[in-house]
Amino acid sequence: MTTYRGQVLDALGDATRRSIFEILAAGPRSVAEIAADLPISRPAVSQHLKVLREAELVSSTASGTRRLYAVDPRGLAAVREYFDQFWNQALAAFADVVENPAEERQ
């Protein structure tokens, strides 16, 4: 696993950051809006967002005097690519079993 993938998985390994990521999956939100849905302070939300931004899972844009945070599709694609490799291996193993039943392999 590359360092980047490790950073992404580490970022999502924290339950609070996963909650923030899931909140943002519904659409862009400000720190105040995110904090309103969680039992943590705005500064704590900001710290978690910083980790998610560094892992390229979240992006931010200026909107007047506040910043809006959203899921970064590129980071999400990297997560999917990582897990797809396991899915592809599982499908290949399943196909092998179906195409070559145990009687034929002995």
C-alpha cells in the first residue's frame, strides 16, 4: 500500500472523521453546520477537516466570509480503487471455483 493510500485509510480510521465525511457526502457544509450535527466543538471539527484535506478526501471553497467543505471526488476515487482490488481478487477466486469445481481440481 502506498503512503498516500495509508494516509487516506488512516484519515477515515477515526470515527469522528468518518462521520464528518458522511455528513459531507450529502453536500457542502460549513464548519458550523458540521459541528451542529456532532458532539464536538467547531475547533475540533476544523482539526478533523484539516486531516481530511491533507488526505485529499475533502476540499474547501470560499463562500463569502466562510468556507464550505465538500467530499473531493478524486480522494473518493482513490479509496474506491484501493478496495476494488480486493473485490476484483474475490471475484476472480469465485470465478475459478465456479469454472473449476473441486472434483476437477483433484
